[in-house]
Amino acid sequence: MSLKRIYTATGMIIGIIVLAIVAMTSWYTVDESDQAVILTFGKVDQTVTDPGLHFKLPWPIQNVEKLQAETLKLDFGFLDEAGSKSETKMITGDENIVLADLVVQWKITDPEKYLFNAENPEGILYNATSASLRSIIGSSKIDDALTTGKAEIEGNVRDLLTSLLDKYDIGISVLAVNLKDVELPNEEVRSAFTAVTDARETMNTKINEAKKYENKRMNEAEGEKAAIKSNADGEKAARIEEARGNVSVFNSLYEQYKTNPEITRERLTLETLEKVLPGAEIYIMNDDGNTLKYFPIRPLEKETTKQADTNNNTPAPNDEGGEKNE
């Protein structure tokens, strides 16, 4: 074989290899859960998030780095393969040891910073999560960590973790922080704390029941107070109207009195007697026009009528056998 043929064959082989490399490295696919970062001579050129088949310049001009586009999850403090949770032990602000489990939801929001600003961004995220949780637990009381203060602890951990990641500038954003569980390190301590918690819950229940009863009695008292006040207002209005009516009657009588004082005086006397002696029969005799006398005629009439009835019912004497008067 001549040297020319050798060169020709070698060139053809090299050309085929180059074409194969160009064909194999010029096309790439992006899944729906991924985002592709196009690197041109090692520098970020663009980020592709549309799923499907895409074209780029062949290697070594352009390379593709694929990163997760969906929300990722970091579990902190859960049991490892050996069943140990020693890394989650931390001290509260009142010097008690607790175990804490935390879930952080995060996302890659800046692929360039994620790729080039840190060698291990996920490790940095884990360490920042640990530091944030330990710092917040260390400034909280054990009662808050185990009972009603979890929501506040979650919010404080998220704020502190977000602040740390902003300082590290590694292209990661925290979406949510969920404090799954906080517990005491051994069964004896857990039992004692559970007893204290149950007693506190019983106390709160009793307090709530007492407040409910107090509110009920207060409402009843307010209702009775309103009813009494309403009745008093009604009585007040009735008395005022009655007084106004009496004043009106008095004024009317006074006008009549000024016109005919004698007649008005006699009429008032008779009306007063009717009120003072209801149902009594009164006879007025005018002897000389100046003196009014009371004379009980009706009792005398009743006595006379009774005597007459007695006399009428007495049987007549029998003439037979009787003594004849000559």
C-alpha cells in the first residue's frame, strides 16, 4: 500500500471520528424536571428550561450541565442507616437537650452561581441549616420547642437560613422550612415532660371552662341589668306622663276654680268622698245651707225592713178557745 493511500485512509478515519463527535455532541435533550446550562468555553452562555431536543455547538466549544429545576428537599436530623440521631442533639436556651428533625424545601434559582460560586453547594446548605436550627433552638425554651412555639421556631430558622444563603451567594433559595419533630433524648425524661404537659393542658382546660362559665354568668347578669334598666326607664316614662297628666288636670281644675270656686270646691269634695268611701251610700242634708251632716239612712232603712219582715211572718192568734172580750 502506498503512502498516499495510507494518508487518505487516515484522513477519512479522522473525518469520520470528527463527524461522529460533532453529531453526538451537538444535540441534547432537556427533561421536564431539568434545566440545562450551556457553557461556551467554560463560561455560562444561557439557561434552557424548555423540555425537548435542542442543538448546540459541538464539544469542546460548548458543553451542557443539567440541573434540577423542581423543588428539592433536605432532611436534617432523621435516622441514618445506623439508626443514629446523634447529630441532631442540641441545647435549648434553658439548658435542656432535645432532638430535632427538620425538612428544608429548596430550589436552584441561579444555575451559574450554583455551578461556579461553591464547590459543594448542597453541603453548604446542610451546614447552614444545622447552624440556623441550633442557633434558634439555643435561644428558645424547651416548652416552646416541644409545644406551642414550633411555628415561631420554623419562621425564625427560615429567616436565618435565608440570610446565610444570601451571604454565601450560591444560587439556592429556601422555599419552606418544616420542623417535623422535637423530642427529648430518653424515655424517662419524655415521660416526665409528658406528665407536666398533660397537667398544663388540664390546667388550661379548667381555666377555659371557668372563663366560659364567667362569660355565661356575665351575659346573664348583663341581660338582667338591661331588663331592670328597661323596666326602670318604662316606669320613669309612665310616672312622668302621669305627672304631666296630673298637672294638666290640676291646671284645668284651677281654671274652673277661678271661674266658680264654690261649685268647684263642692265637686272636689264629692269626688274625694267617692274615692275615700268606695261603695258607701251617703246622704247629704242641707239644714241651713252652711253645714253638711252625715246621716246613715240606709242602715236605718235596712233595720226597719228587717223588723217588718219579722212581724209579717208571726202567726195570728187562734180565736177558738180564746177568751172573748165584751
